[in-house]
Amino acid sequence: MTVQKQEVTIYTDGACDPNPGPGGWGAIICIDKNEKTLSGHDEYTTNNRMEMTAAIEALRSLKKGAKVTLYTDSEYLKNGITKWLPNWIARDWKTSTRKPVKNQDLWKKLVSVEKNHDVTWRWLRGHAGNRMNNRVDHLARSAIKRK
């Protein structure tokens, strides 16, 4: 008997104002017809760190073994996890120019939580009219103001 994996769709976003400066992140987790929103903030951070934190916290909130489609408008996040990461690890967390990978602490956390699920990463253009992307952008921006 094959156990069906829970299918989950996640939308994430991060924001910073200014960058670097106070930041916020947001995520919307869709399971069947139910939605759960998550958000948080950091007093001093970068936009990239908030994008990564949104994905980490969303994936961390799921039961192990979910089949996830995760949408992000961050090319840094999507390319980092799907293209650049294997080379960074092979080079002991160094870039192609032998510099330390930025945000290494969060990349390692993301690797740790991602391995618990079957994740398909999807990029979508931010601020281009996608309703769910607009909603997570609002969550992230609202979280900046929360102190």
C-alpha cells in the first residue's frame, strides 16, 4: 500500500526597508482548501535573509514528507537552492571566486528543512498581479512595521 504524500502549495516573500534595515517575511501555506499564514520580522537584516527565512519557516511548519510546490519571487532563493548550492557545498561553502557564501547559516537551515519534504521550487515575477504573491508581499511588509 502506497501512502499518499500531503500536497502543499506555499507562497513566500521577504521585504526590507531600507535594505539592509528592518525586515519582514510572510508565507501562505495552502493545503486542500485551507490556508495558513505565517509572518515575522527582524530588527536589522537584508531582503535576501527575509526571503530565505520565509521559506525556512514555511517548510519547518509542515509535517515530514509533504509534496510541496513553493513559489517565490526571489531569484536569489530559487537559484541558490536549485542551482548554486551543490557547487557551494563541493567548494566547502565558497563561491566560484573563493569567497565565503553569504547567508551560509540560513542556507544550511534551508537544506536541513527541505530534505524533510519533496520540494519543487517555482519562481514567479513579483509585483506582476499574482494575487497570492501580492498577499505574501503584504504580509512581509506589514511584519516590518510590527515591533
